[in-house]
Amino acid sequence: MSKYNTHVLICGGTGCKSSNSGQIYENFKTILGEHNLTDEVQVIKTGCFGFCEKGPIVKIMPDNTFYTNVTPEDVRNIVEEHIVKGRKVSSLLYVNPENNEHVSDSRHMEFYKKQVRIALRNCGFVDPENIEESIARGGYEALGKCLTEMTPEQVIAEIKASGLRGRGGAGFPTGLKWELCAKNKADQKYVICNADEGDPGAFMDRSILEGDPNSIVEAMAICGYAIGATKGLVYIRAEYPLAIDRLKIAIEQAREYGLLGENIMGSGFDFDIELRYGAGAFVCGEETALIHSMEGQRGEPTLKPPFPAVSGYLGKPSNVNNVETFANVPVIIIKGAEWFSSIGTEKSKGTKVFALAGQINNVGLIEVPMGITLREIIYEIGGGIKGGREFKAVQTGGPSGGCLTKKHLDTPIDYDSLVAAGSMMGSGGMVVMDETSCMPAIAKFYLEFTCEESCGKCTPCRVGNKRMLEILDKITRGESTMDDLQALRNLAGVIKDSALCGLGQTSPNPILSTMDNFWDEYVEHVVDKKCRAGVCKKLMSYVIDREKCIGCGKCAKGCPAEAIAKTDYTAPGHKLPSMEIHGETCIKCGACINNCKFGAISVQ
Amino acid sequence: MATIKLSEDKIQIIKDICASFGNRSGEVINVLHGVQGQFGYLPAEVQQVVAHELHMPVSKVYGIVSFYSFFTMVPKGEHPINVCLGTACYVRGAEKVLDALKRELKIEIGECTPDGKFSLNCLRCVGACGLAPVAMVGEKVYGRLTPDQVPAMLAEYR
């Protein structure tokens, strides 16, 4: 048996894998082999570290050195310098942008300082494909405690007391949901894990499943014990192959260790988990639609009641929780409801995982206590806006949420304050925008998504959203009137009130919140026919400054629409006649601006 | 609907997949996942066989195929290109990359080039938002793309 004294942790999350962390892993194996260190140094592929902006990330334990932007070629240097000689490779360390100092320990980075990791506790620490590592970090201890020391009622009471609310978006109290399901008597009940993360720009659930699948397996078993279910089902997107693989491995290993299956830990409790695959439908995040999809039907929602707790999968009582909700459960059982409820705000306890993305310096996966402000997230954890540009808006809640602006920067984030501000928590997408984002265009972007994903069952959503999209399209093309804006607002209100499920009821949110917070910009599009962000193509034109143009013709060569031609004017001091762009043929791709070395082309 | 023109061995493959799920109509989504995994897409003839095996109307199978975006009735190119249009990629200029791809390939979204080499589609969030904007060619992810990098990216496969 090998006795490792050093551990190399390599991020195997989707982001880092995309930038070749697989090759980094192979190189470590080979080069450590060359130095006969394979018995002393263990190389592990972990889940997401969160700091995706600086990926691929390699961490060396026990000294907690955090290497960023590692390439496969850097591996030799890390092995020979750091591991063999004990000297840190400073060129790969994180550089604090404020004072240009190298930071080797992740605990001292701004990105991590304000984070509290509960749901992500094991991501980046354990090998997700090895259950023993999970167990070594306390995995399945909570299940053991439930089965041997607690009654199902006590488990539910603990979760209720913790104040945990559903992390999928709506924020329904989890303990209450369990209790409702537990009360219903049936020969078969189901625990369902909703891993159908469809929100564009959000990857929290996927990262948890990829980084710590065992905590989900454990939490589902705890839920099964609490509500009296012996079967668990995970509804997971087929587009998440890595998460599926790791979950399958975790389930398989849990069965081998007697942590799933019959008579778990000799307690007489049986529980097993199966996977069901989604096929790409956003509406399937809604629990009734999800259940229909699992039954092999179109994923269309139905009216509640009956709630799934009464009549769910195959008509049996079912409890549906989101991945992140489950990830919190084992910690609550071990550390207690009191500890958990000490974190967060009065009505929103614990932490929330956000996928921080967009025009921000530190893109990544973060977990913060409820009640933190947007300012802390964007400027401290996120490191501010990319390129030193001005902050304009932050979008939370995906297609169901809204855009918050500067005046909301100091609002403490929890379920209720976000709704009050016109957005919502949602599953945890948080996209930061600067002045290069056009708000009517963003609203249109989300509505295109909703229209595509509307299941078509109810008229407000199927037809109403389409009409709203048409109006937004007119606005971004500069063909609308102020009456259109009024019609848009009215329509949004009607859809909100009359749609069947959560998707339709929240689809006007991106429009309403951008209208509330960026009304001027809408008016500009309508009245002045201007897009200040320079996004709406119909509202802008590319112009060549004929005094600055030297007539080199590079713009014309690179123009895919052949919209640029010579004029008969030669500017003073230049030898060749200047060029001009023909507005009718120009497709506004921007290629000419990139090609012009003399700054003669601008957008107006 | 088209009359079945599939070869016997292809029909057998579909039948085997259906049988592996016990020919239960409730497993139709899993069956379709399996069949699309084999053939790459789900043309009408294939749906007919699936419907027959699972004892359900073809209209139901078609209803499911057309409902879920993962299923497609159009064959993919040899190198399927997927541009991420998740919000993070969108605000970092994914649309411009998509426009450049359309121009270079001379096809629209959902189409395949006449030589069958490339097909162009969009998807919502690859999960690599740190690399936004992102496009995938086959399984390979290209991050931090700009429109002028597109020709070089395609050249790798031409």
C-alpha cells in the first residue's frame, strides 16, 4: 500500500476539462513516473474548484498551493521544481490584481475569502470517482446517523428547523415538502432529484454532480428514509455526460459498500437509485412536467393540486428536490439545524451557489452566505468588471428572473429581497453586464429562449410570449412606437397572471425588470432610433472617416459583403483615395473595424 | 409518413434497443436516446419502427421527438458545430461568432453543408462560462472565440 505525502489535485470540471486538464493529468502521471514518485505523490482528478476564469487549476497539498492557467507543458516544471525541490513555481501562481503580488494559498485570495462552502464542501477536494475519499471526508456519516439514531419524524423536524428552502428557484421550504409527502400513505413512494439544469448560463448542479456525486446519493437516501420511500430517481440532462458517468460510478460504489440496496447498514431500510435522462426541455425543471417526462411523455406541466407529494411519478406520492438542495442535507444532519440556521438572513438560511459569469474578471462557481450584497459578489469575489468598464446590470434567475442595476448593489441577497427588487433567486445563474450590453436586446434574448422552450400547452405562454417577442423585435429594429411599449407592458401583466406554470408566469420578468430599470434605453430605441450599447444592428451604421482613411483597402478585402468601395476623394497628406461603406449592403459584422489599423472606422 | 425503407439489419438494431427496455411505452425517451446514439438522428422511418415495437401511435413518438430539443430528425454533419448561446456567452459576443460561422459555411442554424462535412447548431450553456464565448466542434471545445478565429478553427477540419 502506498503512503502518499503529497497530493496533486487537478480540476476535472467541465471548464477546465475543456482547456485540456485531461492532458495535464496524464502528464503528471508520466513525469512523476519518470522520477519514481508514483508511490509518494497521488494525482487526483477532482470536481470544480470554482475559479473557472483561471483554469485549468492544479492544487498541491498539503501546502495548499494553487496554480492557475496551467498548461500540459507546465507539468514538468511543477514536478521538478515544486514536488522534487520544494520551490513554488511563481509564474503559475495567482497574481493579486491590486498589488501585483503572488498569492499561493487559495484561502488568501479575494475570490475565496467571502465564500462559505456547504453545498460545494467536497468539490475540488475529493476524487469524485472514489467513494472512499468521500467517506474519509465524512460522507455517509449523516445517513448512518439518521438510520441508527433518528426516527423519520426527527429527520424531517431537523430539516424543517434548519430553514432550508428549495434551491431550484422557487424557495419552497424543504422540510415542509418532505412532511407533506411523508403524511401520504402508499405502497410505493419516490424520491426524485431534479438535475435538469436548463437555465442558460448556469452550471451549479452540474458542478456538484461532477465534483461530489456521493453527497447527492446520500441525501436522497436520507430523504427516502424520512418520507418512507425505497426508490430514488435522478432526472438528469443527457447533455451532461460527465455528471452522468460520475453519478453512475457513485451509485455503483455505494451499492458495493452496502450504502444503497437492501437493509442499508443493517437497519432494515431499503433504498436504491436509478437514472432517468432528460432530452433538453427547459420546462422539465417544473416538477409536474419533469414527472411526465420521466413517465415517457412530453414534458408538459399540469395544474397543481394535486401536488407530486400526493400524486407524482406513476401516480404515487413523490418528493422532488433540486441537486443543490440535496447537497445541503447531509451537513444539516451532522452539524445540526441550529448551526445551519445561524447562517443567512431571517427568512433565507444557509448559503447559495451562484454561477458567476459575463463581463466580470473572475468567472466561476461561488457559494456565499444568504444576505451578502451584490456589491460584495461583483467587486470583491468577482474582482470587478472586465476591462475596467462600467457596471450596468446583473441578471439573476435566468429567463425567469430580472436585471438588477446599480441601485440594487447594496441589497442583501435572499429569496424575498430579490423578488421585491423584480428579479428572483432562480437556480443561481448570475450574469454581469457592462455598458456594451443592450437591455432591450437582452430582454429579447431571454424571450427567444422562452418562446423556444414553451411547451405550447397554455395560450398565454404559447401565443403571448410570441407576441411580446415580435414587439421586442420591432423595438430592436427601430420600427416601434410608444404604443408598442404600452402594449408590451400590458401583455406582460396578463401573461404573468394567466400562464399555467412557473415558466410562463415568470417569462415576462426579464422584460418588466429591464423596462423598470432601463426605461430610458427603451425610449431611445423607440424615439431616437438609437442603441447606446451598439448592439442592435439595424440602429447603427459603420462609417469611415475619410480624413483618417489612408486608402489601403484592407477593410474592403476583409469585407464579407463587399460593401466597401473606393471614393474619388483623397485626403490631404494621403496618396490613395479613401474608402466608403455602402449602408444598404453592409451586414454590420464589424470585420472592417478589426481590420483597420488607423482607427478610421467607427460605429454611429 | 414515409414507408419503411430501412435495411433489415438496421430494423433489427432498433428492435434490439426496444427489447432491451422491455418494449415498454414508458421507456420511449430512453429508447430514442439509444436509437439516436446509433444512427445520429431519428428520421420518420425509424420512428415508425419504434412506435410499432412499443405498441404506441407514431404520432406520440413524433410528438416526443419534436418536443425535446436533444432529438433531431435532420442528420448531423461529419463535424457537428455547436455554438453556445447561454447568457454568459451571449454577453461576451457569441452572436458575432455565430454570424461568422454562418458566413463561412454559408448555412443557417440547423442546416448541414452540402458536402456533409459541417452542421451548425446552437446550444444553451456548455458549462465552460469561464471560456466564453464557446463553440464545440464534435467533442472539442473552443473557448474565448472571436469572429476572426473562425476560419482557422474550421481549417482544422477541412
